[in-house]
Amino acid sequence: MKNTYQIFLISDSTGETLDRIFMALKAQFNNFTYELNQFSFTRTETQISTILKNAKKQDSPIILYTVVNNKLAKYLAQEANKINIPCFGVLGDLILNFSKILNQKATHKPSGQHVLDDEYYKRIEAIQFTMNHDDGNQAGNILDSDIILIGVSRTSKTPTSIYLANRGLKTANIPLVNEMKIPKDVIESKNLCIVGLVTEAERLFDIRRNRLNSLRENETSEYTDLEKIKIEVENSKKIFKKNKWPTIDVTRKSVEETAASIIKIYEIKNKNG
């Protein structure tokens, strides 16, 4: 029987950063059974004491934390050590080392990444723009996009667009039925960053069939006809090649991986004008 680890994620803010770090960490281990215990906005010794009392009662507890207040972080580490619970500060050494390199003191301010600055408002504007320009909607000001994604149905255009928007990039996406459906000014633009998304026909067939099943629609159509899908995918590749648009195969890529590739294309496009 596998040992189930009780993972305690303790943060003095929303816990979003710590959650992402743990997700990246756990992906490195195939045989890792765990249960999550998440605690956000932990900013007092009393809160920490309560959490540790609970952790002590569990089998195989492990603590990961992002607490930027030095005194509080030290208290957590010391108290966890007293009861022999492995305890790891995710940001501590990193902040200290950056402080030395930059030759300045860190603010040690909880939720510092959530400051309502220009970057924050730029991200909110990008999210609003992207939601308005999903699936070919509101094409009137589409030339204001930072990035335009084009692909046949179910090639992860929408989730990728939303991810990019959260990075502050105004992203429109256009479903590719045929080239005539793409706005003429988009095709003729030399400045826009346009990226084509493709996937293997067999994988697209499975995704579309599961989509219809989830909607309880059992009708067979060109949408789920494998031979038609193969033609659809090949035609999309021809359109992307004709217009010299960079293309990404999303078959075995996560949204995050696809977005990272798109951002690199965008940065190169901006750098080269």
C-alpha cells in the first residue's frame, strides 16, 4: 500500500504562486500519492500554531510555504522542526539572493504581486479584449490584437487565448472554416502576430466526438467524420503556409506549452518589426 503524504501549502497571500510551484514539483514524480491541505492569508503565529497542531495529527505531513515576513517564516520553520515535520520555504533563499544581487532590501510585503499598477490594468484590459474577440466575434477592431490565433474547431484556441490574456496580451481567435472567413485586413496585415494552430486528425476526431457526447448529441456529421477532418486539417496547413503564418501542432502540448511557444513567436515578431 502506497504511503499518502499530507501536503500542507501555507501562504501569506492567495496561495496561487505556491500552488503552481507544487504542481510543477509533483509532476516530477510518478509514484506520489498525496492529499492537499491549503491555507491562504496566514499572517499570524496563532494561525501557524493551529495549522501545525493539525499537521502533527496526520501521517507523513510535509509543509511548503511562501511567507515573506522573515519573523513569521522563521517561527513556522522552527516550530515545524520541533515536531519533526519536513518544512520548506519556497521563496526565502530566492528573495535573499536577489536582495544581494540587486543590492537592496526586499519589501517583504504579502500579496506584493497583486499591486494595482499599470501592468495589472493592462492584464485586465487584455482579458476583456480577449473575451470579446473569442471565436471570431467583434472583428471590427481585431487589428488592435497583440496576437491572433487561427485554427479549425477544437484546437485549443479559446483556452490558449485566455492564458495569453492573463499574461497581458490582447488575443483574438478565429475559427477556420475556410480562408474566406478570415477578415481581409487580417490576411493583408504585415504587422500582426498571427499563429496557426493544428493537431493530428485522429486526436481531433476523439476530441470532437467526446464533445458531442458531452452535449448528448449523437448525430454523425462532417464535424466528426475522420476523413473530412483529415481534409480540414490539411487545408488549414495549406492556408497557414500560403500566408507564411507560423504554425504550432498542439496535439501533445498543454495550453501552457502552446502559449509559451506563441509568446516566443510574438517576441521575435516584435523584435524584428
